Amino acid sequence: MAPSGPRSPIPDEAPHILVIDDDRRLRDLLARFLGDHGYRVTTAASAAEADSRLGHLVFDAMVLDVMMPGENGFDFARRLRRNSQVPILMLTARADSVDRINGLEIGVDDYLAKPFEPRELLLRLGNVLKRSAPPEAPASPARPDYVRFGPFVYGLARGELRQGEDSIRLTEREREILTTLAERAGEHVPREQLAAQGSAANDRTIDVQINRLRRKIERDPADPLYLQTVRGIGYRLIVDRA
């Protein structure tokens, strides 16, 4: 871990790592190395000092040495696990499998024996952070620019309904309803979602609005082709597929 040149400023959103080791030289080297690879780093020389850091900072992961004066790494990790799931990469001078099993039983996420290659620590730390990251929410489907149904085109951005060259006048509520249906074209949209207020779904307000829309877009509003009722749920808009 040779010293490197001036580093770029580390962004505030970079993962924040707490390095706990009583060896000052190794602490400083790890802080420099991890900082050079884009991590924010805080150090502590003991479990007591780590407690102080944890009292006012939030960390994304810890690099924790086993052999420390006072409370050792195993005891500190065991105590920490009572109320925290912060990922822990444990360092030890002993490669004994009993120690590794002990650490894993406590809830340590990974284990690295000294001496180690800095690159291996970097890879293991990255993997620990990936495993602990919350799953990403599924991406929402892209909102269409417009939908077509029969002779009609509805542009969602402007809320404009056209039949050929003619623009069909919509009230603000009709526009809101049609936009919601168009965003979820073909899906069953609950009446509650279409209502202006949640309580409006309990009366017939939304049904009146739907009937007005049908008179504007359906050849036979009593037997709708496009704006269909989904019994017991709400409504759906049937559109042409590209």
C-alpha cells in the first residue's frame, strides 16, 4: 500500500467505513488505501473509541481487528450485533478455522487473515457492501407519450384528446382520469385510484365522470369498447398496440 498522489475529493454519498485496529501504522495505511479507492474512512484504535465514533456517525461497514487491548474484536462484534447489522469484515493475525467459525457465528460478514493483499481486502469489502445493500425497487414502466384507441389519440403530456384533426374538450377531472387510465393502459385501475378523494370512491362520483367520458369516446356508451368496467374493481382503458 504505497503512498499515492493527491486524491480527488470523496463525495458525501460514498460508503463510510469504520476501521478499528490498535496498530496505528496499519490503521493509517488502510485509511489511505480505502480513501484512494473512493471510500470515506474513520478510524478507531479500540472498541471504546469505536463506540464513541458510533455514537454520532453512521457507517456503511466496518473493518475490525480481532486482537485489540481491552475488549477484543469478537466481544465487540458480539455486543454490536445485539442492536446493529452494520456489515463487518474481520481481520485477524490467526488463520485458525475455529476463529473464522467463531466470527461467522457471531454475525461477522467476512473474515480476512493477516497479512493480506490490499486488493483482496478491497474486493471482500466491496462484496460485503453489495450483499448488505437493500434490493433495488423494480423500475417503473416508462410513461407513454400518447395512446391510441380506435379513432382517438390521447397525448399524456398535454392531456389532449384528438379525433383526427379535431380536439375533443375535456374537463380537468376527465383529463385526470383519462391520464391515469392511459398510464396503466390495459390494466385494471381501482375506482379509489381514479377518485379525486378517497371518500369519493364510496359514492357514484367517479362513475358519473366515467359515463361523461364514454359519451365522448364511445360509439355506444352502454356497450363500451375502450373504457371498460372491471366489475368489483374499477375500470380499464383498452388501447391499440403499436
